[in-house]
Amino acid sequence: MNLVKFLILAVIGLLIRLWLVPQWADVGGAADTPQYERFARNLVQHGVFSDDEGDHPVPNARRMPGYPFFLATIYSVCGLGKWRAVQVAQAVIDLLTCWLVYRTARELFRDRLVGFWSFGTALICAPVLIFSGYVLPETLATFWVTLAVYCALKGCRDNRNVWFIGLGISCAAAAMMRPTLALLPVFLLPAFYLTPEGRRFFTLKRAGLAVFCWLFLMLPWVTRNAISLHEFNFLSAARATKSDDRARGYHRWLSTWVDSQAYNRPLAYAVVYQRTPGYKPDDLPAGEKFERSFPKHAFDTDEERLQVKELMNKVYLNVGLTDETDQAFARLAAKKIRAHPLRYYVALPLYRMLMLWTEPPWHWFINAPPRVVRLAQLISIAIVAFGFGGLWVIRHHWRDAGPLWLAMLGCTLGGVVTCFAVATVNPRFVVPVYPQMCIFASACAFHLTRAKSPLKTSTEIYEPDYDR
């Protein structure tokens, strides 16, 4: 690939992230941003990992420490609340992710054009691109997952220990960003058994090396929780906020039917957090507003509809979700699960897996013109469509791409599990593996445009490719 063209694409991608993305994104508009801000401020001002407000914060484990420490590092250098500095740092990290996409594609396929297309696709990948403008951990989580996949792919083709060390460190760093990524090694390590080279290189010693590096980075977090919180807490708390913890029954009832951002965001915000854009909490459940807030498939019977309407009235009469009301929602949820176990444990998870990949991230382009939002939707849908097409193109060599599709599978399943925990079907859960989808999309495009030149994986060529 021409180095000049590569550098031109990289500069264009960096300019988009530094100039256009901050204009399109509402940097402080995400629900999680204030909480991460409080964590970072308490770390800088008090040296305490907590999201409490006030001069005497109490340590807690409601979030994983990776992103708060990243924010605290930037704030200690540039000053508290310097969101522009965060955006610049994340733009550079996102560009490094795109470079890793190029390296991964070149390692998987021997054709330079596939690597070039993968790099260009990653530069304009809307779900990954837009999060570089938010104070959220998606950009860093995407970088570490992409690096872990690259190290696993290299480890399947090279017998050096450095790739197994990098795999363990990257998986631990990804888990420090998002708890759903803690099981990433469980999905990546089986990839070594899919190819003869991987089985030969993946010895017990190297497996122990990767696991040791993973545990070594996780150990300080577990030790801190044992000392400060007096409990063995391996990941973050099951509920991210105090409001979530008080709404377990309500979340469980939502998880029996909710399947789209169109419903879970306003309902969770209004009831759990008592705020929803476009709604007033005191009149949300009344009359026509109640009917518009819930789809028909939310209720199995008219009796359940009346019960929920009565409970919602209690929520707003009490200006909050009381323990009694939350327990009533829990009983409704248990009744629905007993009546339809297959729907709850089989049909809904499969449907949510589909929704995680097919819902475009339109609501994150808050300040963008309508044509930009439509373009972002089209890019997102095209990458997913061509990505699954790429999986079909390399179906005869699916073992060679094991680390890529296994990481995608693990991240998707982790998102589905989170859907049951907090009743949120959010495409953010699969953003960290969009770079792998970009590689498969580029492979599909290559196959369609270069049908006479068959796409080959690197394991089909016996001599190593040193000219890179």
C-alpha cells in the first residue's frame, strides 16, 4: 500500500475526530458522564475511588476503575472538567485502533488492498467514530479489544511469548473499562485450537503466561475492594448507580419484554432516574401518554396493563420508586417468566442479539444535521450487512479468523446478559468489536470487486509475509 495514501487517510480521519465529531456530539449529554466525572474529581481531589458528592466521599465499586483513572490522569495535567482534552486524547486512541485494524487485516489476509479498505472503513465507522467525542469508556474499550484480537491472531501464527503477554494485558485492560469484557479470554483462547499452528504454539506455559498477566492487572482492583469495602468484588457492582440498585424489581419486569432503545431509555430514565427528555414525570403514565409509553407486547393480559398503570401512578404520586412498588413489579416479572419461559430465555435473547447489531446509533449524533445522521445510519447498516457477508465469504476458512468472530460472539453475548440485568438493549455493548466487523465488511467488498482474485488467509501461504 502506498504510504502517502495511508498517511492522507490517517490525517483526514484525525481531522474528522478533532473538528467534526465534537460538533456532532453532546459531550456531557450521556447519562453515565456525570458519574464518571464524579469518580475522576474524587480521585484528583481526595484520592478516593467514589462517585459520591461532597467533601467526604465513601469508597465504592459501582464502576470499573479503568476509565475514571484515564479521566483523572487527563484532569491532573489539563485541569478538572477539560472535556476538550479528553476528546483529543480519545481521537488519537481511536486512530491507533484504526491502525490496529489495518495490521489485523494484513495478518489475516495477504492482500494489501483488504488492509487498506479495512483501515478506511474503520476511519468512518459511525458507532466507533462518534464515541470519541463523548466522555465514555467505549473508545478505550474498543482499542483494548482490538489489540487483544490482534495479539491472539499473531499468537496463532507466531510462537513468541510477547503475543501471549499482550493478550493477557489487553484482556485485563478491556475488563477494566467495561465489566462485560471480563470474559474475553474465555472466547479468545479457544481460537488457538482451531488451527494446527495455534494448537502447536498454545502450550500450557503460554496459556499460564496469558492468564497470569490478566490476573496480575486485575489483582489490585480485587485487593482494593477487599480492603476498602470488606468484600470480594471481582468486577463492578451489579447496579451502576444507587437508583439502579433500588429498582431491581422494575428492571426485571422491563427485561421480560423490552427490546428496543425506543422504550427502555425513556422508561428507565423516567421511573428510575425521574427524568426523561420530552416527558414530565408527573403526567407520564396518565391517559394517552401511558398508552404511548408502552408497546402492545409489553403486557400479556389486560389485567397486567391495569396493574402496571396503577403502579406507575404510585411511582409519580410518591415522586419515586418505593420498595413496595418495586416488589410489586418483581412479582409481575416472576409471573410472566413462569408463564412464558421459552420467550424469556430463548426468544428474547436471540432477538436482542439481532437488535444490538441492527439498531443504528442515531441518537448519539445529537447536534449533527439530519443528513449527517442519515449518513451515519447508512454507514452503520452497511458495515453490519457487509460484515456478515464477509463471514460468509470466508466460511471455508472460518478457523483462521477465529479470534475475530469469537470476540464478536463474546461481546454480543455479554451485551445480552447485561440486557437482562438492567433491561437495556443498547448498541454500545457491541461497539468494542465493530473493528472486527469492519475487517469482515472489507473482505466482502474485496470479494465482490475482485472475484477473479480469490481472497486468501495468511495460513494458506506457508512462507511468512515479512514485507509489511
